[in-house]
Amino acid sequence: MRQKRTGDLVRTSASIPKDLYEKLAKRADAERRSISSEIVVLLELALEKAGK
């Protein structure tokens, strides 16, 4: 993965399966978020659940 720092954010790029992208896009739209924001929310929830 490529990473580029942008202030407090780290810009990264990842290849994901098309079906997963479509699910993310649908969920992001329902939550009125960008796909990027939705990914961050889901990662935060997963890490909280994992106790990290």
C-alpha cells in the first residue's frame, strides 16, 4: 500500500474486491458519508470491538 501524510491524515491506497466496494458505497450512501469516511468509521468500530 502507498502512504502519503496529509496533516493528521495518512493517505493510502488499497485494492479491494468489487463486491466489497459496492457494499461500502451502498452503506456510505445510506449513512450520507463518503466511501473514505465510511471505511474509517467501520475500521474504528472493528478495532473497538477487537479491544485495540
